[in-house]
Amino acid sequence: MAEVGPYSNYRMTARLELANIPGMFARVATALAEEGANLGAVDIVSASPDTIVRDITFDVQDEAHGERVVKRLNDIPDVRVLSVSDRIFLLHLGGKIRVESKLPLTTRNVLSMIYTPGVGRVSQAIAQDRSKAYAFTTKSNSVAIVTDGSAVLGLGNLGPYAALPVMEGKAMLFKEFAGIDAWPICLSTQDSDEIVRIVQGIAPGFGGVNLEDISAPRCFEIERRLKESLDIPVMHDDQHGTAVVILAALQNGLKVVKKRIEDARIVVNGLGAAGLTCCQVLLAAGASHLLGCNRQGIVLSGDAERLRQSRHHLNVCIHNDKATGTLRDALTGADVFIGLSVANVLTRDDLALMAPDRIVFAMANPDPEISPIHALSHCRIFATGRSDYPNQINNALAFPGIFRGALDVLAREINEPMKLAAAQALADLIPAATLSEDYIVPSVFDKQVVPSVAKAVACAAWETGVARRSPKLQGQDVNR
């Protein structure tokens, strides 16, 4: 049975009533060990001459394993399971976010200023000049996290209710990492026209829109139409955030193996929302030898210049009915593999087909395209989306700083130069002297990440003419 680490996502606490006789806890510990559960904290809740109530914390492999362990505990003579709690569910109890006022509402005078009649003056000022909403409301620091629940994490179409805890988590990341107030907007429709109409309708209250967990290919159309119709940044993070971090990691990985992106043979497996956008960003960054694969095999290939010119409409370059080879064919001689597909599509023999000093980004979650245990000894650089191995490619490295930078300059959109600037800023955070096979991207908890990315994005927005306010230079703001 596989070991369960101390940071398992399946940590449970069982409240047990045990007979107050010698050796009872030893029976419990033995049962846990025999079931492969990892015993953690043990706390006494209460005791009497006849019974002792203990809280026993332990790690299990998954929910089914947890159910077996609890049943085993219940079967021990003189032991009664009073309750079982799961730390993940406890963290979500009552939701993970809330609204708080920025100033105390303590007197009638304050009430009259923040609400009627005082607020009427602010409303009239905004009615005369709509841009003042950025100065006198939360619009300038607010992002709508919009989903229809059609592609929740890697779990599929779970719907808007099941998507809500994920969107709350995203809102926490916005707030904790970038100081942005983000609001979960879970829509009870998966009709693209209706989604576009709803987001257009709520846009006045927000400075940006983060589209999240919307299935492909609908996400492309929804994002395109919203970007065309709104004057605030709109970004589908599953596509662009992931692509930005992959590019940053690849830039540093190629430095380690002393190769150039223009020369590297790159294979992208999985051409959904993230895969296609990854291809677009790689082409924009200078990739010249790119193959895209899906279940049919190699379905995206061609002259680098033609692909670059078509990168914003790469779907038209994908020919599912005319695959020109298999994934193994694509891997032969490849320098880089980027997986945005499904678990366990690669073997060690497949990696052996690649060029020396190979780079493998296996991004399928929670189980990557190849087991890290198998891959680590067969490639020079290995990265996943997981936090339990080095080189975690996490889009939380990108989206907080991207939106922070866009909001800071009141950008009308998030364009390609802004995304490329974000990737370069991420890559540059790791000094050349500390760059290594196991350290090609910074930690999400690195305090420099958001300010560095935000500054680069804001400057790129200003330079490309989509900012309404300049980046702060020497404490001065210049309005455009």
C-alpha cells in the first residue's frame, strides 16, 4: 500500500469513545497501521471511570480508503465512533470568503455620508462622468470570476453549484496574493449567448472579468465576444494563465539545458483550451518547431511562419481527420514535451525517443501524463501541476499579477504583449546563479511574484495603448 504523506488531502479526524481499560488505544493504533492509515494527532476530549473520548487524526489515500478505516475502527470491541470529520470539508464550512466594510458604521452622521443622502452626490458625479466610478467605487479593484461549471478543475461538467467552492478559492487567491476583491459568479446556464449577455449586463460593477472552468470550444467564443464588446480586461485563466507560466518555466528550462526556443523541437499533447493557448504563446515567443497532438495523433504542424501568422486562429490549422503521425512519432527527437491532456499517456520508453537533455512538463491533474517516479530518471527537467514535486507550474503564479497590473492602469484588455511580459517577469525572478533542474519557476508564495508581474503587465499595457492610466512613475500618475 502506498505511503500517505503528512500533507494528504484526505486527513480525517474520528472522535472515538473507548472503554477506559489498559491497551484500548493500542488496539486503535494497530488497526490504523494494519489498514495503511498514517496516525497523526491524538487528543483526549473527556474521560470518566468507564470511558475515554479521544479525537484521532489520520491520513488516508482517498475517500474509499477512509470509509474502510472508519468501518474497521467501528468493528473494534469496546470502541464506538461518535463522529468523523474531514479537514477539507471543515475548511469550507460556511464558505471561505466574506464581505467586510472598509470603515466602521458607528454613527448617524457616517450613515448619512456613506448612504443616503450623501451618496447621492457621488452618484450624480458618476452619472456626469462615468470614469469616476473607478475612483469612487470598488470597480477599480474588483474582478468577476465567471463560470458555468462546465469544466470544473479536471472533474468535468459538475454545474454551477459544484463550481462555487472552486470560485471562492479563486477569490481567496486574488485577495491574498494581489489584494484584489474578486466575486464568484456561478451561472445556471451553459448557453454561450446567455453567458455573454449576463456578463455584459454585470460588467459596470467590475474592473475585470476572469472566465473560469468553461469548457472548450465554447470558452474561445465567449472570451472573444466579451473582449470585443467590453472595455475592461477579460481573460479565460485556464487558457492564458497556464500558458504564461508554461512559457516562463520553459524559458528557464531551456537556459538550464543550453537550448534556444527557436531551435527546440516542442510537442504539445492535448489541444483543448489550455493546449491551444499554450501553442499560441509559444509561437508568439519564437517557437519554430512545434507539433500539436491529440487522441488522433499529430494534427497540428506546419511551417513556423505560417503557424505564427495563424496563431490567433489555430483551430483552423488543426486537422483531426488527417493525422500525420502518432504521439510517439512526434516525440522522436523532440527536446520538449508539454502535456495538457490526460493521465498516463507516456511511458519511459516514449521518453527515451526524445533528444538528450529532454524537458517534460506533464500537466494533467491530478495524475500527470507520466508518473513522476518513472519520469524523473528519464529526463533532465520535469515539471507538473502538482505541489508535491519540484517545478510546480501553477497558474496562480500568473493571474493575480496579470489582473493587478491591468487594474492598476485601468487597461481595456489583456493583450498578447501583456501576457508575454508576464511570462518574462516570472522567468526573470530566478537569478541565473540559482537556476537549476529543480528550480525553474518561483514559488506561489514568493512575495516578489505579483509586484514583478504586475509592473511588467502594466508597462506593456501602456506601451501597447490599452491603458487609460500610466504605470506609477516616481509617485506620479499621468492620465491618458
